[in-house]
Amino acid sequence: MLALVWGSSFFFVSVGLRGLSPTQVVLARLGLGAVALVVISLMTRQRPPRALSSWAHLFVVAMMLCVVPFLLFAWAQQHVPSSLASIINATTPLMTMVVALLALPAERPDRWKLGGLGVGFVGVLLVLDPFTGLEVGTDVFGYLACLGATLSYGVAFVYMRRFVSPRGYTAIPVATAQVGMAAVVMLIISPWIASQPVAITPAIVMSMLALGVLGTGLAYVWNANVVSRWGATVASTVTYLTPVVGITLGVIALGERLSWYQPLGALVIVGGILVSQRRIPRLHRITTRTTASPSPEDDYQI
């Protein structure tokens, strides 16, 4: 369910863009997600963080994990098919690893991480259509916006690990705080950036409800349950499934066309993630006698 909801988010955004502007899609997504998370927090009687410093750190996370990437993806999907956006989103663990290597002193590049980055970079090149070539224009900026969104995710996950996770808060209050603050920010600036005319249809309403209540609300709870019962490593494997859902919905429901090398690029990106995290069986056997410290790309979904 988690992979289905997160993988279909790009489909819901594309449907929403038929009658809403990118900023209006983000406003609806965050507003509905915040309402859903507040209701869940009240029902489960989970208290929000109390320390002012925690709220300051969570505000940074809200901007880098919600506002910035959501806006970039929504704008990009005016020019990039939802299926390709879902593929590029799969680079998030690789972006997280890059940020961690630069920002966390405890992280040291080894041959597996560097090799995984190299493989993932080849996959990105395949997705970006290297055979026909890209002209400098909206398509290129759309791809760059998607990559910028995944980089923002990477910054947010590393920031959370360094400044939020050590405080010991559970997932639901943290998610409620960050999505709630992101929704307030969008609501405050909406008169300037989200006042365009709208064309509402039942499909758009249902898409925004699914995107907000499920993708930005309940999905956090589901993810927290998976992490608590099966561990962060298992939870992070949702990354491998979301492009499958995004590609399937984009091609079947939206009539998007993919070249043969773009799904291949998605597989290469996933391969890069597997190499960087030493999850290929042979690599696992090679490294069983070593003790590796936890890496943020292992728990980036938390």
C-alpha cells in the first residue's frame, strides 16, 4: 500500500495539473495531509514536540522535505511525464548518500558507495534520453527540477538524522509538525503564488484527496509501522517499487510513452542503490566480516 500510494503520487499530480496550478496542487496536498495527520495524532494521543529548538529544526525539515521538493516536482510535471518523474524520484537514496558524505563527518566514501553513485549516474543519463539529445528548454529545466527535488529530499533526510532523530520523537508527531508547518507556509504565501483561476472536476478533487490524505497523511503512519516492525532497511525498499507504480499508471492511465532505455535507466538506478548499500548477495558475502556504521540512505524514509 505504501509503494502504491507513493508511486501513484506523480499520477495524482498530473491529474491535478489539468485544472490547478502547480502551487495550488502543493497547497491542496499539504493542507489535506496536515488535516489527516492532526486527526491521526489526536486519535492516537501523541503529543507534538515541546522544545522550541525542535520546532526550529522541524521547520527546516518542513521546507526541505515538503515545500521545496513538492513545488519543484509539481512545476516539473508540466514538462516531464509523470512516469519519468517517478523514475527520477528513485534517485533519492543516492542524493541522500551524496549529502551525507559531504555533511556527516562519520560517513566515509568507500568503493561500494562510490561505485553505486557511478552506476546510479549512468542510470540517470539513460533516463534523460542520451540517444536523441536534449535541447536546452523546458524539458531540461523540468528534469533539473526533479533532480533538485531529490537533492532537497537528501538534504532533509541528513538534517533529520543529525538534528531531529537524536531527540527520540516518534514518527507521527514529527510528520504532523513538519507537514503542518509546510501547510501554514503555503497558506501564508498562497495569495501571491496560488491565486490563479481553477477548473475543478471530480477527478481533480479525488486526486487531491488521495494525494493529500493518503500520500501526505496516512502514508507516514504506514511507513512508521513498517519501520517499527520490520526495520528501516526493509522500509527503504519501497524506493524500488514506486517507479514501477509510477511507470504503470503513466503509461496505462495517462497514455505516456517511454523509450526502451528509460525503464532500463530505472533498473540501473535501482542497481546503483543496491551496490551502494551492499545489498547484492555477493557483495553481502564479501562484507559480512566487516562492521559498517548505519548510513542515512538506509533510513531515509523515516
